[in-house]
Amino acid sequence: MSLGSAAASRLSGKTILITGASSGIGKATAYLFAEASGGEVTLILTARRVSVLDSIKTDLEAKYPKTKVYPIGLDVSKLDAIDKFVAELPVKDIDVLVNNAGMVHGTEQVGEILQSDIDIMFQTNVFGLIALTQKLLPIFKARGKGDIVNLGSIAGREPYPGGAIYCATKAAVKSFTETMRKELISTRIRVIEVDPGQVETEFSVVRFRGDKSKADAVYKGVDPLVAEDIAEIIVFAVSRRENTIIADTLVFPNHQASAMIMHRKS
């Protein structure tokens, strides 16, 4: 059996829930799951921008007629909304959870960071991820298997100036992920973390509060990864043989050696 056909057979029939699926890594991951499975998947896609999700549904179901897509509005920073979302899931048996929703605001250093930025980053990156995972974990435990994929960051491994809060949130995700993996050792639930380095998405635009020129400067003189690069790693990890856990992956472009060390062309 070829690598591609093996992956398709392992993904076929699965229901996959992806947060932050309206753009970037979440959107790319949705498309790649549909492609890698031969269209034989059900996708529950969540994000704040429901109209964008509706467009993705239309496009995905046109390209992959066997794929069923449920676009659902969800802001993971609103913890009360998570309770309602899980209670009203259109498909109750989830095989794969991809905790992709996350964000960063600002580059201010400690002593100058806005409380509102601290609150939204922790609410989205940490509290929302934990709340959704806790609500869905009983589904995985009842079935005794499944995959939980948490999107971390190189920032969770190597803090850098101007990123105190974002780095702290991603360090929290890493600790949470590793603890959960140890707690679930007696099950067949795989807990996977993917930590990207520099990826060009809407990430920097949000960080610089919509200033596109500042966001573009981040990628000047370098060749960053794109969302599809990270999606490939997520889908690869989930489509391995059930006894194989790709527990922890750090991935960055070849101009980058760490969060702080990178080479820019002049």
C-alpha cells in the first residue's frame, strides 16, 4: 500500500473539528484533510467569521463531493459559547480535534502591555483551548481513541522580547499538552503538538493591529513557511498508523534557527 493510499484509508470516515478554520493554518488543514482522505471526511469548521466559513463549505463540497462540511460560528475566547457549541454539535462522535484558534496582539514589553491584550491572548490561546478540550475529551474517552492536535509555537519554547504574553500562552499550551498526553497513556487517544516558527498568515497583521506595512516588514528578505506547510504536518501526524504518535514537532523555514536567530537577505 502506498503512503498516500494508507493515509486515505486511515482518514476515511473520520469527523474532524478544526477551530480557527476561516483562514491560515486552520483553513489549509481543512482542505488538506479533504484531499488526503479522498473526500471521505466530515469537517466541523469553526471561527468567528461565519460568512467566510460558509464560502469555504461551498468550495470544499464542490471540489470534494463526498465531503460534508458544517460551518459553525465560535469565538473560543467566549467560554460560555463553548458549552452551547458542544451541546449542539451536528455530529457527536469526533475523531480528531485540531485546536488551531489563536492570536497575538501587540509587541509592547513588560510594564507597557495593555491589560486588554493580556486578557484576549490568554482567553483565546489558553482558556478557550483548555475549555473546548475538556468538553470534548469525554467523547474521545468513551470511544477509547482519537487525536487531539494542539497548535503551539516556537514562542512556547523560546521567549523573546516583545512577546512576553504570547510566549507565556504558548508555553502554557505546551505544558497542558504534555500533561494530557501522560494522563491519557492508558488509552489510544493520541495527543499531538505542532510548533511552527515563522509562517506567513494573517498572524502579523493582527499582531500589528491591522498595519499591513509593519506586517510585511516581518517577512522582508526571508522566505517564510506558508499555512499549507503546517497543514501537511498536521495531516501527516493524524494519518499515521494508530500505534504511532508524532508527539512534538518544531518546524521553521531554513532561514531560521530559533525564535531569535534568522538570516535575512539584504
